[in-house]
Amino acid sequence: MAKKKQHENSITKNRKASFEFALDERFEAGIVLTGPEIKSIRAKKVSISEAYCFIDDKGVLKIKGMRISEFKNAGYVEQNPDRDKLLLLTKNELKKIKNKLRDQGNTIVPIEVFISPKGFAKIEIAIARGKKYHDKRESLKDKDVQREIDRFV
């Protein structure tokens, strides 16, 4: 089993995503944020467990359900923790995602929020297909077998 690329400045991960979905292709996207939101992310006050991505009528990729808690020292700035955030990708990546979403059963799932080496907040998303019940049981068995192997090595 190949190791997945780990980000150095990982803020939060969606641990349910790899269990609920079969992840195919991964992308790194920028997030359009306000000042207090980036401060809350750096304070690790963000949750993506209930989040999902969608493409709106204008062809723009957005994330819904990503909760960024209010930053208490923001002053007079109005904060909405549950607003839809805009994701930044190249045109080629967006075109590739749109083509994959035409297939029945594919969706876009957020995997991880992290801070890039340049200091920007990024999110890793994946094109995924929902797993059936027997697939989930199979992944649990594989996990137990791997735990036993690691115990003796």
C-alpha cells in the first residue's frame, strides 16, 4: 500500500472521506478567505467533516459546509462561519473535474486543509465515488491486517 503525501502544516483532515468514498484523483486548491477566517484557520478552528464541493451555475468551484469558527479579536468585521467559500483552480483542472463529474456517482470531497510553504491556506480535494457496504467491510479488514503486520515488524 503506497503512502499518501503528507503536508507539513496540516490543519485538519477529513478522516471519514477515505472510509466512505473511493478516492480517485486529487487536487490542491486555494481558498478565498477574509482576514479573520485565515486567523481562525491558523488557530486550527476549522472543520471539514460535513463539507462537500460543487460547481455553481457560473462554472465556479465552491465548498459548502466548511465551518470556520469566528475569530474573537476580529473587531467590527462581520463574520459568517457557514458561508460558501470559493476554491481556486486552473482552467484545465476545472475542465478535468467537470468531465469526471459527468459520470454517474462521482462527487468532489474535501480531504485536508493545510498551510502551504508560502503561507497560503490550501485545501486538498478529490474526485470520489461512494463505497458500497461490502467495500467498507473490506477496508476495515485490510486495516486490521495492516495493524497486525505493523505490530510484528
